[in-house]
Amino acid sequence: MSIPFRLVENLRTPGYLPFYLGLHGGFWAREGLDVQIITAPATSETPKLLLSGQADAAWGGPMRVMMYHDADPACPLVCFAQAVARDPFMLVGRRPNPAFRFADLAGLTVGVATDVPTPWMTFQDDLRRAGFDPAALVRAPDLPMAENAAAFAAGAMDVVQLFEPHADRLVQSGAGHVWHRFSDRGDIGYTTLVATRATLAEKRPALIRLVRGLAAAQEALARASGAELAEALAAFFPDLPRAQLERIALAYRAAGLWAATPELPPSAFVRLKAALLSGGLIARDIPYDAAVDAALSSRHPS
């Protein structure tokens, strides 16, 4: 008999393919889980669904977990099992710029992704590391990504920070060119699973099955054809053409976006934490052991 399991979808984007493949490919079902997807009304509401007991686990950024730990050191939220290892965002500009450097942004109007905090936190940290003062960046008025993409296409800004499918639409229309993939930064623990300590204790057998199913989906993702990846995405993005979904999936995979296994290394966690600290989103050094269940973050979780 399958175990009912309530899993929160933090946000719907093709970048979350490992989770969609876990469902569409039947990998969680083979582990004996009957996964019910609960779509969060907003990304900021995802932790509240866990803390209130309305869900068993969620996928989302360790950023949000660190924010909660920063506000309350006794926070019960814990990350485990990395799925999106790298940053899915891109900078799209008006003309080709294959030799892009962050210095190229000087004097240009940039539309920053502000739908969630992480994209700007990691962007501003990259700028600092490149010797570019984030305060010197000429930022367009903050808008949701979809509106930023439309404003860019209308000529209201020079460069825009987007993830998929917004970036692909601009490139395919000829309005934009990818200048930079933030995935080039390397592993930063961008998206993991999240649960409360109470759930980790009370439902650990189910969580172990959840991680094993994710690991199987990760292995399948690495060897799947573009058409197979597009098929998995199409179940969740019925309005997007298969050719677009395939293009997005193959480009993300080539960029190393998705983790090969559920391991969540301390180095990735620390790299993300450093960006949140430098951007002022958190004020305290959150220990890895306080916010991560390393035993669950494994091909063979325990």
C-alpha cells in the first residue's frame, strides 16, 4: 500500500525538472509514495505550510531556511537532498556579447529579478567578487520577471535577469541574447527539499523513500534524451511547445544546473550563505549542521 505524502511545489518553473521527473517518471511511486503536490500560493508561504503541518515536505531554496534560522536560532526547518545545484538565472542583453564581463554592465540599465530574494543576493555577491560595486548598478524599477521581460522587449532596459522560460522567449524572438549564465558560478545549493525536525523524526521512512526516488530521477535525468525531458516537463507546462521545453532542458543540463546526486556539500551551503550575508539578507552565520540533515542528503539516505 502506498504511503500518502504531501509535497509543496514552491514555484513552477522548468528549472525544477528533477522533481517533475520524480512524479512523471514514477520514481516516487516505485518507492511506495503516493505524492500529492500542493502548490504554494507564494514562495514566502512555503515554510508556513510546513510549520503549520499542512504539508510533509517542500522543495525550495536553503535561502528561505537560513532566513528563518537567522530570525530564530531554534527554527525547526531543515534542508536535505540537493536537486538544483546551480543558479538557473541568466543575463539577457540586446546584442551578442560572448566575452561578457560584469564590468560590461557599467552605465547600462539592468532589470533585476526580484520575485524572490536569491537571484539578487547571488548577483550582487558576484558583482562584489568581480570588483563591481552593486550600488553602482543602474537598476530599472523592480517588476516581476514576466513584466521585466516585456519591458526589455519594449526597449525599457538594456539587460535583464531572468530564468526560463522567459529568457528562451526573448532569445527565440530575436529580442535578446544570453550574455551570462549564473550557473557558471558553480554549485551553490540552489534548491533542496525542506521539512521540519518533527517530520524528520516522525516520518523518516517516508522521507528516505522521497530521497531515494529523487536520486533515481537524477540518474534518469542525466541519461535521458531531450524528447524524454520535454515529455516530463510537458505534464506541468502544457502551454509551452515541446521544442521549447526540450531546448530549455538540454541547455540547463549542459550548464550543470541539476545535481547528479542528492548530496548537499557544506561548500555549496557556505557559498550560498556567503551571498546572503554579503547582501544583508541574513545577519548571522548559520551553521551547516543546524540547517542541513546530511544523513538524508545521500544516494543511500538514512
